[in-house]
Amino acid sequence: MARADNPASISDMTISALNSPVSYGTTLQATASATATPPVDTVSELTITNTIWLWTATGDTNSVCIETNSENSTDWYWTNAPGGDNTVTITASVTYKCTNMYGPTNISVSCSNTFTVTVIQLTNQCVSTTPSDQTRTTIGVGEQVSLWLVGSPSGTFSWGTSAGSLLYTFGTTNVFTAPDTASTPTVTVYYNSGSSSRVPFNVLEPTSELAVIYQSNLLSYPSGQPLPAGIQGASMELYPITVYPTNVSFYNVECQEQYCAATGIWGYFTNRAGPHARQDWVQLLADNTWADEAGCTNYPAPWSQGGYQWIIPVKWRVVVGSTHTGSLPNRTETFSIDDTNGTTTVSKLVQSVTR
Amino acid sequence: MKTSMLLNMMLRGGLLVVIVCFTESCFAGEGYVKQTIDKQLAQLEDLWTAGKTEEYCAQGAAVVRDLITAKGDAGSISTSAMLLKSFSDKEFAVRGSGIGVLSETYDLAVYIANNDKARGLERQKNDALLTEYLGHIRREQIRNFSRLKVLANITPSGVPGGQGVTSGMDPNGISDPVVRSNYLMAIKQNHQNALTNERQSSLKIVEQVSGPIVQHMISTIGQGDVPSTLVTKWLDSGDFNDQEQKEVKEIVDRTGFK
């Protein structure tokens, strides 16, 4: 073995994370350099025939790492590093291939250094589990979305939105509430380097309804018993009444039938048809459904043909923090007595029942 | 959560001026902040005592929003804790339906759990408060709750041979006092069902506060010097489930009891 006048050494590794913190998906860059001192041994007549640098990187980046050269200074690039603070250790090794009076010999030295790269991975998840895709960015008016920075990266983060509201101004988590009108707001999180990450949303309003008959010809709620024989009348419970579009959730929306006067009154119902009263607001379920009852009973004999209709305006609004009220298409509800037996037909939302 | 829900009501209730004054002056200086918040809390208590529940909720919502949108410090954490205690005492004493200040209690609890930098007894006090709050949320939930029927319109129960009735008609258009009274009762029940649904649905969402609360408690235990009797009390108070108890036990096993 060679006796060194000066043993080989390597030191002063410096690493700079050139662009940390970065947004998720951005290529991370770092530069590392080290100083190596070759061995000197005059006694054994040591001669260096080749110098080989080897750089390696380990850590929790779980990423593809590409080394761009093999000299004493290298540039490193990572892609797909996960959100959060990623600790990376870079190791530099130098192998001196030598010969001396005893023959060939290798002398190796190494050093390492650790640094942190911060990746800002902004993630969004709709609070409503319906529709099943909670990662969607097309959402309903008033719908809420949880937002957070994956891996809770270190640093100072502030939040902003172009429309709607955010629960917090600072921190690594937040809740976004969509505005009460159709719009395309963007939520942005700013971090200490002056950079930002953003999530654009597409906010949709209720547009239409479709009803299904759940059950018919029962006594009024909450009785639930069948209409007795001999009693004039027909009724139907409409459920579900689905509010479209259904690729978003309107769980934070409530709807209300408005006042309207009876129109098209004829025959039996002349002087018997009253107005439709404004009803309570009813909050939609997460699958955008609600329910209704349409009925007409107990009109006294003798019966004759006649009918009337209500053209009912339907309003919607966001349950929380909103002053805006929108409209769904009017609901047409018709009532008629079809013969002298008191046969009655009730229609609403394109559904109909006759008894 | 429904933090901003009552801003709308606040505007309707004419409380905007109060809130704006509060917002502008709230963070002008530490002493002034405390005075302002103390004044706001006193006003809240007055509203509650006067039975002005809606105004109480509106003003409470505004105070909470100002607290949690400001950058957290020890002062705002202790004020948040005080406010959470005040809200919880009232909310769970009187509510059976509707959401009251439930969303505000959620916001406060998450804020405290995520931003509390206190140690020792001060932090343990917050654990007691948070676990008691969680217990309230859990115990009020109805197991296997099925949503109650809520209809856009109700059909009155008519009398054979009497006045004909239609769904959604104006109660004042019914001449028979019994039919009208029954119709109004059915409408009231329908409305009550809607409030109960809303309450149970909100409680389920608000229960998500358990995550931050458990983590707060684990951090406290991790700091050491927590008596075992206190941990047991918190577990009971928060009605912790098996998974949460397991998480706590793991940290206790690593840290040990006082």
C-alpha cells in the first residue's frame, strides 16, 4: 500500500437548490460541487493514471434523478418529486486509479451533503361525495372544496380567490366555497418565494328539473293512507325531482316554489280555483334531488268537466352567504275533473296521475 | 363549512356597521384588540340574553371570521377558545334542529387545533375544551339517521263533501278551521323535518373536526407531563372511537405517563 505524503481527500461539497420551492410537476434543479485533492506519495513513486468522479443521490424524493455530468461540479434535475419537504443526500466519490512501485492501486474518497427541496403540490377534493369524482373542478354554486398542500411543506403560504370565498387566509389547508353564480374562479396559494400554485374551477348553476312519480293516490302527508273510495281526487308524490346538471352537487342550494294565480280556469273550477302559495325553501340533497306532492281532493259532487293550471315560478339560492337568487324553469301544474264521476287528473313536471 | 352563511343574514339584520367597525379596528393594536373583542363578546352575550338568536348568530359569525382569517397568535387562540366555549354551551343546550352557530364552532375548533402553540396546562385546557366539543357533536347525532321526508308542497287533508283542496294552496283560502289548522301543522312538521335533516347533515360534516382534535391531543401527550387520568377523561369526553383510541395509545406507549 502506498504511503501518502498527502492522502487523497474530498471536501467542501456545496449544494444549492436552485429553484426550491417549486410547484408540483416543475423540474427541480440543484447544483453540487466538491473539491478533491489527489494523493501524493513520492516514496512509493505514486502516479495517478485516471480520476473517476461518481455522484449519487438518495432520499425521499421518489423521483427520477438525472445527472448531467461527472466532473467535480454537477447539475441535478428531478421530475415528479412529491409535495412537501424532500430531503436529498448527494454523495460524491472520487477514485484515483494509480500505479506505484508495487503495481496498480485504487485510492477512493467520498463526501456527502444533504439539502431540502420543497415542492408545492396543491390538491383539491370536493366535500360532497356525490358525484363520486371528488377531484373534479367543475362544481355547483355554493359547493365547497377542501384544498391542501400535500406533505405540509415548510414556509409561509397565503391564499386568494378571484370569486367565492376561502375559509383561511394563511396555512397549508383551506376550504373554498364556490360563488353563487356561474363563473370560472381561480384559487391561488402564494408562497414565500413570490411564486404561486393555482386551481381553476368551473362553477355551474341549476338549469332544469326532471321528476319521477314515487307513489300516487295517497291521502296527504303525513297520513300516507290510500285515498278512500267515493272521495274525489288524485295525487302523486314526486321523488326524486332531480335538478340538473348532475355532474356537480347542489347540496348547498335550496329551492322554493313561488306564488302564482290560477289561470285557464273553466267549467267545474270556475270560482273554485285559488292561487298557489309561496312555499318554504327546501334544501337539495347531495345528489341534487328533492321531493314534492301534487294533489287535488275532496271537491264536492255534483261533478262536471273543468280545470285550471298554475304556472309556478321556481327560485333557487345558495343556502349560505348569498344574496343572489336564480330561477329554474317554471313548473306547470294542471288540475282537471274529466267527467261526472269526479275522475280527476293532476299533472306536474310532465308527470300525471288520473283517478 | 357554512362559515359565511350568516353574513347574508347579518346584512339583512342591519349589523353591517358594527361588523365593519370591528373589522377595521380589530388588529390595530394588541390592547385595543382585546378591548374590542371583549366588547364584541359582551354584545354577543347581550343579544343572547335578549333572545335575539338570529342576531347573535350573525354577529358571532362575523367575529369568528375576523379571528380565523387573521394570522394566528396566542391571543387569538385564547380568544377563540373562549368563544368556542361560549358558543358550545349555548348551541348544544338549545339546538335540536337548524344549524345555529354550528359551522362557526367547527371553524373555531379547527383553528385552535391547527394553530395552538401553547404548552403545558394552557394546552391541556384546550384539549379538554376540544374533546368536550367533539363529544357534543357525536352524542347529538342520531345513529343510522334516515333523512326525514321534506316536500316542496303539502296537500291539505280535506273533508269529504267539504271544500276541495289542492297541494300548495294558501292556508288562508281554507274556510274550515280544522282543515286549515291541520294543514298548518303539516306545513310546520315539514319545515321541522327540513331543519332536523339540516342539523343531522351538518353534525356529520362537523364531526370531521375529530382529525385535527385527535392530532392536537397527540401532540400534547407527545410533549410529556400529561397525567393518565386526564387522557382517560379526554377520551371519554370526546367519545373517541377504537381507531382514535389506538392512535392515542401508541403515542402514550412511546411517551409514557407522568
